Amino acid sequence: MLFRQLFDEATWTYSYLLAESEGGKALLIDPVREKVPQYQQLVSELELQLVYAIDTHVHADHITALGKLRELYQCETTFGDQAPVQCASRRVKDGEIIALGHLQLKAIYTPGHTDDSYCFLLTSEKPQMLFTGDTLLIRGTGRTDFQQGDARQQYDSLFNKLLKLPADTLVYPGHDYKGMTVSTIGEEKRFNPRLQVNSAEEYCRIMDNLNLPNPKLMDVAVPANLGCGL
Ligand SMILES: [Fe+2]
């Protein structure tokens, strides 16, 4: 398999390029509009055919590259079923598989950070690779205080879906602010401070008292992203 973890240093966003192999069909998860030239270069150098560009949710902190990538490659702009966007050319439901040759990427509906948040599990690799968007971060979790976020739903998504995956499942988050690149479900269960709680109520108390400022780009990014960043 071909796998690249790409970083946007302006917004601390990770994007992920997956393909069967060089010269094969590819997909991008959570691509950033400012990085399109870099994606174009990689796609052409590795002779990839970009067929899907996927957003884990409507982002508030960066502008998505989905619209630009569709213009360039006619790829499917892919969102979860609940995303409040007009520009999706493919929507996935909980449990649905996106196939890319022998690669199988399973959509998992994980509301909480937003009501349209999905994680994507690459089940065809061992260990499995989980792309968590902003639902589960390394030693953190995504905020739940805007875009129909809900701490109780996030608790359910985390504890009843993601943390039930095998301990060796690799966790690739949508952001990292401390230089971490990858973790595992087992590691997060043990060391993620947000997950050391005994009840949903305790989790909600933590999340409801974070008092974070709004993301810098929020007023620009959310409206732009509802139109795939175009
Ligand atoms: Fe987000």
C-alpha cells in the first residue's frame, strides 16, 4: 500500500493520501485548499489517479480542498450522510465501505465533535488504520461546543465505537498541536487524559468546561466548506 501523512503547518491539519500502489487509484482524507499544489505534484510524481476526496466532517479551522480537487481530477467529493453540504457527489452511511482496489475503507459515524463527524477505518491492513478526524486526537478529543457538537454523543462515539476496536489499531488524527503523528487505540485508552473517566457525565463535565476561543478561520471556513471550499 502507498500511504502518506501530509501536514498543513498553518492550521496543524493532517491529510492522508492512500493508494493501492504507485500508479494506482488514490484517495485523500481531509485535504487542505492551500496544499493543492503539493497534492498535484505528488499525484503526478507517483502517477496516481485520484478518485475520492473525503472530508471527515465540515471543518471550522481550515478550508477544504475537495472542490478544487474535483475540478482538477473529477474525483468524488465524499462526505458522511449527515453533512449539511450541497457539494457532495458521494455520501456514505455508517458501516459503508469505500473500496479502492483491494483497499477497504469503512465509514464509522461518530457524532459529537460535530453532528456530521465520521471516522474511517482501513480494514484491509493489519494492523488496521483509523482516521479519526477531530473525534479522537492523540491525548485529546475534538471540542464539542459548536457545529451541533455534543459531548454526550462524543462519549458514546468514543467509548462504544472507537475504543472497542483492537488495541493495536493505529490512530491517525485530523490535527496535532504537539508534533505527534500516530498513536494506537490501546495507547489512547491508557494515556489520553480525556478518556480516563468513569461515566458520560464526567466526560461532559470536562468538555463543557474547556472554555476555548473560536478557531481563527471559523467565520470564513464553515461557509466556504459548505460549498467544498470553492
Ligand atoms: Fe473539526
